Amino acid sequence: MSNRLLFITPHLSTGGLPQYLLRQIESLKYDNHIYVIEYNNYSNEYIVQKDKIKNIILPNCFFTLDSDKTKILEIISRINPDIIYFEEIPEHFMQYDIARQIYDRKDRNYFIIETSHDSTFDIKYKKFLPDKFIHVSQYMEDKYKQFNIPSEIIEYPIIMKPKIDRTKALDKLNLNPNYKHVLNVGLFTPGKNQSRIIEIAKYLEDEKINFHFVGNQAENFKFYWEPLMKKLPLNCKIWGERNDVKNFYAAMDLFLFPSTFELNPIVIKEAISYHMPILMNNLEVYNNEYSKYNNVHYLSNDIKDLDKIKYLLGLFKNEVINEK
């Protein structure tokens, strides 16, 4: 007999959290009757993963709350789930009184699971405790172990893809195969640090290198990306949100990821799966996990990065990579 499994997610605007949830639903859909509640609808434009989730589950099993968040309690009572899975800790997005009624019901017969996709939360402010944690990385497992609650680590998988002919892949995107192509994927935010790539691109305008940015420019981060767009060098191309990101991974020559604020980003795993050379920051939250991959290299965040990029693109023959 299948479980009635209810996912509660803070939002489904395109990003790592919705992609992780999509993967979970794809894995669990055959053995469970799945429901999804989207607590906040931040966008009707950036909905790549939301659309895919809606296509997987039954129409009457997907709910987006309006301004009256108490409706979530009615939906839970109607579904009568066996498992409630919070895709983010309720302290981050849910009204306290609503969370309290979900967690503290004396007669509740559902099992509560929590995952968090945010490394910055100070756990001394944790008010609600689930029956089980599922963590997306070892870093989060270590952080939450003080609660002595059963837990499990389920990372987004790295599934290696067969190598695709570069010229054919570039042709799909109408890109010049005589140039080297550098890719960045992610929402335009200060933490993703696309400004660093644009700065690098300005130094390399005389090289046959193009820099490509795939990801949405949300209105709430306009203060960050709008000034960058006004001074964008000619060797940078903004693609916006795409539903064919796999074509970019398959076609391009380097994945450049200067992000300074992450937990366990899916885009790195996807770049690894497409055998891309990767140049990124080695953040503390990664626990040095990516150093085992020969195609992963680390930024110096100084002038040496220009030579590292040219070396990884095959444009600079001297050995300059020795950061591991």
C-alpha cells in the first residue's frame, strides 16, 4: 500500500531547492501518492521545475497558497497524509502559529521529515523538531547532529553522461566552434558572484573566449544585476532562464563558478556529470568534497585566475594549476 506523501515547499521558483524536490518526486512517484503544497508563489515566469512537477503529479494534488496561509491546515486535514516532508525548515518561511499547529497536534498521525538547503541558519533558533532529518550534505549532518534525531544524508546524485561531440552541441546553440565558451549557471545574486566573471571577461576581451550566463534575473535582485547589464562587455551573453540547460553543459569548454554563498549546489554536480573542467571557490561547506575530481580546480581570486582560465581552455600551455 502506497503512502500519502505531502511535500511542503517554501516556493517553486527555478533553483536548487525545486530541482532537488523534482528529483525526489521522480524517484518516489511509483511507490507513493504524492501531493505538493507551494507555500509562496514568488514568480509566474521562472517556473521550469514547477511545470515539470505539475506534469508528474495529478492536478488535484498540487496546491499553491494565496495570502491566506491558514488554508494549509485545511489541505492537510483533507489529504490526511502519512508523511509530511518539509523541503525547508519551517522557521525559514512559515508563520509560527501555523507551524505549531502542524507539529504540535496531539492527535497527529503523520510522520514529519525536514530538509534544509540553507547553510546559514543559526540552529540555536530552531523551534520545531521533526521525526527525522534528511540532509543534502555531510556539512548539514554535522550541524544538526546535536538534536539527536534520526537522520540520513541524501545528496543530489552525479550521473555521468556520455560525451557529446562539441561541434554538434555548439551547433544546437548556434555558437561559433572557433571560440572557447565559458558557462555559468545560476540566479543572478550577490552570492552567486556573477560580477566576478564579468570582471574577468573584461580582461579577456582580446581572446577568442565567450562567457555565457544561464539563469533568471529576478526582480528582487535587480539592485545587483541591473548595473552589471549596463556595463556588460561584448564577450558576455545573457541567456536568461532556459529549459535546455543540458545543451549548455554539453557544448561548453569550462564551467566557471565564483559563488561565495552555497550549501551543496546542484550545478557543480551537473557540470561534473558532463565531464566539464570546473573552476570554482572551495567553500568551507563543501568539506573539500570536490577535490577528488581531477576536472575540478579552484579560484585564487586574484590575477592568476586569468591564466588558470586560459590554461583550462587550452590557450595557455604553461603549467599554472597547482592549487590542490
